[in-house]
Amino acid sequence: MNKMVKKSEVVSLATGLTRPSRDEAEAAVRTLIRWAGDDPDREGLLGTPDRVVRSYEEFFRGYDEDPSEMLQRTFEEVEGYDEVVVLRDIRLESHCEHHMVPIIGKVHVGYLPDKRVVGISKLARVVDAFAFRLQIQEKLTAQIANTLQEVLQPRGVAVVIEAAHQCMTTRGVHKSDVAMVTSRMLGAFRDNGETRREFLTMIGRTSV
Ligand SMILES: [Zn+2]
């Protein structure tokens, strides 16, 4: 994955902030191990700071990606196609910004094209670019929808996210089977009940 190489860049593309050095990041992990009550110098933990820092490069690679740029290439030869386009059940892997533990779920994205369409894999890449950051589900939902609306300028955008938050399942209130559902409907999906229902049917829901 060539994307991960970029993470070693000193400045975060998303924030413009300079990253600490790798050594500093590993020292922070050692501190957290001691905070947990263990000894970072025992054999089983010696390689852990390095592994955690490398895991962060995967979990948070979205900070070096530009979602708007991913949508720049569009196709106009669509033979007048003007129906809803839906990509459903996109696997969501993110991290909650309050506890830094996983949010796992599904994202459904729909839009109603206005003359141009985008390669469907790009929709999934936009989801990932925002998901591989520290997030709350509400913000993630809005960021995906707003970016699609601004860049593609379609007649409408719909985003529904269903996800489980490990900060609820493995800590805090310990509720295991709860899914949080968020949605953002723009343009025709907001104004036209029929278009919204068509989208919800396509993703297998009767409501959000
Ligand atoms: Zn949380």
C-alpha cells in the first residue's frame, strides 16, 4: 500500500500541523503502557511501541488523503442516466475521537447525478479518507455527504451510517448490541420523499 509511505511525511495534510518524531510517538506509547500498570521493558512489550506507531499509520492514514481530489475525475458519457446511484454496505472502520477506540459499521452512499458520474470505487475511497481519522459518527456522516455535494454538484446526496462504538461495547455502559444510525440527506433526498424512499429501499431500510 503506497498510501502508507506518505504517512511518514512530517506535516499532516489535513491539519497542516507538524507531526512529532517517531521516537517521540514510541515514547508516548511506553508511557501509556506504564500508565496501564505494566513494564514496557519486559520482553513481550519491547516491540509494542513500534507496532502501535505503525498501526497508527494504518488507522489514521486519512489525514494524508484529500477526499475532494479523489472526486475530480468524472464521466459525462452516461447516456442520459439520471437515476439514483447507490453504493451500499461499505465497510466502516474508524476511531472515536473521545476514546480512540474502534467504530465498526457500514456506510451507504447515494447520489442523484446531474450529467456526470464518478467512478464508484471513489465513493468508498472518500468514506475511507474521512473514516481513517479520529471521528464522531455525526461528523463523519456530514463530511462524506458535504464533500460529495460540493465537488460533484449532483441533484442530491444521501449518506446513512450504521455502526457499533467500542467505547459503548467494551467500556462505559457496556451495551453490546446497539447500533448507532446517522443520516444526512441533501438536495432531492431531503426535498423529495419518493427519492429518499427509493434510496432507503435500495439499502434495505424503511426509515432512518
Ligand atoms: Zn467514544
